Amino acid sequence: MTLKVKMMEKSPGVFHLAPVGSIDTASAPILEGEVNRALAASPRAMVFEMAGVDYISSMGVRVVIKTKKELARRGARFAMVEVPPPVKRVFEIINALPREEIFRSVEELDDYLSAMQKKVREGEG
């Protein structure tokens, strides 16, 4: 199956990328190309919606980690949502992403971000 990636700017500077298919050696450049398009727009945050991913290889993991590092370098946020159990297990095995960057759903991510912003407003963060 060829990888398809839908990219949406859900709010100003917040890009959601939704890959569908396998992210392997052959298809990782497709995801990387969409990431680069989003990075060109100087995002404040990037969210990978992973529900449609049925397999990820080390090349796919490399794209995710490289994206996370580039966003951190720019002071932007990164998160993954709706990660299928087999794909989530890959990230757990290699201990590549902190648990706080993987969310069950977009709603859970939004709740987390709201709580973080509330703490900042109240002077706790």
C-alpha cells in the first residue's frame, strides 16, 4: 500500500499530519516531504495523527524523531495521537518518545494543552 499523508493547518501555526498506510524505507520520504512542507510554514506545533498507520520501520521512526528534534530546535511542540498499539510498541521498545508526547486522541491532546496553558496563566508553570 502506498503511503498517503493528509496535512491540515487546524489552527494558525498548528499542523496535523495524518499518514495512512505503512511507513517504511520506500514510503518514509513521502512523510518526510510533507513534514518539510509544514516546517517551511514555521509551525508552532505539529501533531502526527497515526490512526491510519499499520506499520512503521526504522526509517519511519527516523522521520518522526528528526521532526521532533527540528521542532524542539525551533521552540515548537510535537505530539502523536491515535497511535495503534503495534506502532506505539515500536516507540516504547526503542524508548524514542516521552510518554507525554503520545496521546490516545486529539481530544486528549487538547485537554493536556488546555491544562498546561491554565497552569501557565495561574503562574504554576
